[in-house]
Amino acid sequence: MHHGLQRSGTNYLLLSLLRLGTPVLNYRDPARNDPRHKHCRWQSDKSTLIAPIARQYGNDFAPETIDALDAICRVPKGTAHVVATGEVEAALAAAPAGGDIALGKP
């Protein structure tokens, strides 16, 4: 599975994994509040989410272990999870007017 916030490189990560022949379980994005969505918000403190993001990606998921993450995502235990991270400044510069990202502590 691949994960990351908007503007963090998730599309590049997905393309790279596919070109390497790596199967990606969340190749297609389900609903934005689905735990298998690449932009799922996993942090326990959801107060850092701006209103438009909270409406679209809102959930109560806050796994404390990878096994818990696998269970929530309904994928086999031991599934590999690859996370795209990017620089905050680059994400802010790439965000469209009105904001499309949520920043918070990891």
C-alpha cells in the first residue's frame, strides 16, 4: 500500500512502484474516508485538519501498530506500507488557492 498527504509525491511513488513491478493494493483510490485511500488521515489528533479536508477525509482511525493498520485496511498482516513524504515548503507552494493540504505533527 502507498500513503501520503496531498502534494507529497504519492502519484510519483505509485508510478515508481508500478514500473518496478511492485503490486500496489491501493492502486485505485476508494472513497476519501476509506482507510485504503492513499491520503487517509491516520493521526490521532484530527484537530490539525482544515475544514475542507476534515469533511472529505474525516475518520476515527488512529492505529498504534502496523498490525492494527493492516486490520483497519482489511489487508493481510505483514503488508508493506510505503509512505511518501515531502518538504512542507514544497507542499505549500504546490497547493492550489484555498488550500489542499493539512499539516500536523507526525
